[in-house]
Amino acid sequence: MWPRGAFEKMTGFTSTYAGRSFCSTCGGRVPSIRDDEVEVMIGALDEVPSDLTPEYELWTVRRESWLSPLPSATQFEKDAEAPGNEAEVEPPEPAS
């Protein structure tokens, strides 16, 4: 997720279905633009930035059992703004 102000307008033809944006030509996922933030799918980037530190995780209820929570990130079971998900889950303490 990026602040909306940090995002440059994309070009091309896009469509949105069920809140997910995609390229109308090839069907590839493209950023989903909201009022205050833009969701960029990491798999849509040619080069993944390695200097980012995640601040939160969404949809932890779907996390694979073999993946560990990010220790410095706030955890949300579903979308951060979803009704009934106002209570965020604090990240677990790192194993010693």
C-alpha cells in the first residue's frame, strides 16, 4: 500500500471487478486506487524493492501455516477497514 499522493497516474486501459483492478488487454493485476491509498501487487513489479519495511499485514486469517508473521507489522485478520475488524492484532514477539 502506498499513500495516494506518492502514486503517479498510470496509463493504459484498466477495468475493475469486485474491487480488484486489472489490465483490460491481458488480465494482469494493476494497482487498485482508493481515496487515500494505492495497493500495488508486488508480483506486478519488474523489480521488487528490497528497502521496504512492511507496517501491517492484511488477511492473516489466510496466511499459510508455513509462513511466520512479520514481527514488526501490525496484523489484521481481514481488510483493515472491514467491519468487525477494527481490533487489530499485535504482532507476536520474535522467538528467542
